[in-house]
Amino acid sequence: MTSESFLYGLIGCAGGAALLMAGFLIRTQAWHLRFSGDHPGGGPQKLHTQPTPRIGGLAVLAGFLAALAWMSLSAPPDLHPAVESLRLPGLLAGLLPLFALGLIEDISKAVSVRLRLGVALVAGALAYGLAGVKVHALGVPLLDNLVHSQPLLSLLFPFVFTLVAVAGLVHAMNIVDGLNGLLAGITLVILGVLATVASRMGDGALVLLALAGIGATAGFAVFNFPRARLFCGDAGAYLIGYLIAVLVILLVLRQPTVSPWFALALVMHPVTETLYSAWRRARRGMKATAPDARHMHSLWAANLQQRSDESGRPVWLGANAGASVRTMAVASLSPLLAATCPTQTLALQAICAAYLAVFVVTVRLLERPIYSREASSFLSEDAQ
């Protein structure tokens, strides 16, 4: 088997397995919807109108595991070192407990935020200890020099920041999973940029891991956009967040010319959304982790519905999917621009700063008064 046909097989295996599992979950929902269903009106972030299974993470996991099996069993001899360098058992040791807890939350809807955060930190610790996933620098020379000049700090810093990076991104990707196809679309852009830059740097191992994620996410996305017949759920968002965190950390670690700011630029939208949401909630006297519906994607959906109500014309794709497309377009700016300069720290810092400004201005413009009942449903925490 040639390397090219192996890569096509990898994507096809991941996408096919995810597609089959997603189709199976939808066809059998009469058996499991009573405990797997996400029901309208169940919380401020529930923007759908029909009960929908929220265990689509099983489809993403099926695709990802199928891709890993393909990598392990079918890789041509010249790719064996690349596959072995990923230390897949170690990566799975961190992923599977995190995924299992997310699946329990998807079914029970009763797992505390503290427990979920704790397990995400444990996942980061397992990835650090068993797979060599390590944040070794932040791209801030003064801070990096200080850390590496102190023996104790040089031991603690990589461990602590790896845990924070993994747990933070797992949570951030869950936050942006709010509209049809939004999480899948953002994920495909980030993983596509990662695969492109890793290929440019000659890191075939990370290309394989990114392509595995692309295939698994794409197979699930068929049933999630524009009409969502299956939701990714916490388990799927945790898997995706963990995978992206591992990839960005390993890329910077394995390729010294890649700036740590490239990692931040890739995930600028979920990180900004998470931090801005925590600040917004604190300002309103809420817990930083309390759910609400004032994210960029929620505001965009409400504005599209308001515009439709005022004009009497339907929104292309509907308010939900239409807002998802618009949010994806904004969220893609930072990673796509970063792909052009992964080694240039100053340019990447400018991209991150510019995206922060774009995000804040966009959200401020979208925070206009909403009057119609249909539009207000997208901001439903006001009714609580």
C-alpha cells in the first residue's frame, strides 16, 4: 500500500465508521431517546425544537478508534516510526475516562462541573505522563527564561500548564457546541490547518492524527448540519477538545520553529468565547461556569430570527444553521491567517489581538434589543 492510498484509507475509515455509527444511533433512537434525548426548553442553550439524541460523541469516537486501528494495522513500513511516535495507548488512556464521563453526563445530565473539570485535569496529566504531551514554553521570552532558569519551576511549569491547556480547551470546545454544525465546522477548520502546517513541517505523525480527527468529525457532521438529527454532546466535545489540545501542544513541542502563539491563534475563538463568557457572567453576578445563552452564536441566531420576523422573509438555512455559518466564518479567521505564518511570533500576536477586537465588536453589535417571541427563544435564560 502506498502512503497516499493509506491516507485516503485513513480518512475513509474514520468517516465511514462515524457515519455508520451516527446512522445507527438515529435509526434506533426509539429505543434510547428517553434517556439520550436532549429536549427543547431543557436549558438556556437548548435552541432546537425537537427531542434529539445527544450521544453523537459515540459516532465521533467510533470514527476516531477506527482510524487509530487503521493506522496501527495498515500503515506502510515508512510510516511505522511516525505511528509509534504518537504513543497511542498513552493518548487513549487520557481520552477514554474523559469521554466516559462526558457520556454519563449526556445520559444523566447530573455530573457536577467540578467533577468534569477534575477528570479533564486528570486526562491532561495522563497525556503528559504517558504520551509526552507537554507545554514547554508560552512564547513570552521573559517568562520562559524565568521558568527555565529555576529548577523547581522548570519541573512544575510544563506539568501545570499542560493540565490547564488540556482541561481549558476541553471546556472551551464544549461551550462553542451550541448550534447545528458549529462545533464540527470549527473543528474541521482547526484540524485542517493543523494537518497542513504539520505536513509543511514534515511531521507525518501529527498529520495522521489530524486526519483521523477530520474523518471522524466529518462523518458525524453529515447528520448534524444543516438539520441536526444528532448532537455531539459533552462526550463528543470532550473528545474533540482533547484531540485538538494534544495536537497543538505536540506540534509546538516537536517543531521548535513553530511559535506557541500559533497554538493560541488556532483556538482563539473557543478560548475567547470561554473567557468572555466567564467575564460576562461574573459582571452579571452569576457563577463563571453557569450556562447562559449570550454567546456569539446565540446572539447571531436571535438577530437572524428578529430580522426574519421584521421582514417577513425566511432566513437562508434557518436561524440556527444560518447563525452557525456566520459564526464559523468569524471563528475561521484566526486559524486561517495563522496558517500563513506559524513561525512568526509577532504576526501571530497581532492576529490574536485583532481577533479579540473582532470578537468583542461583533458581540457588541449583536447585543441589540430583541423583541419577538421567536427571537427571544434563542436567549432563553431571560425567561428563567
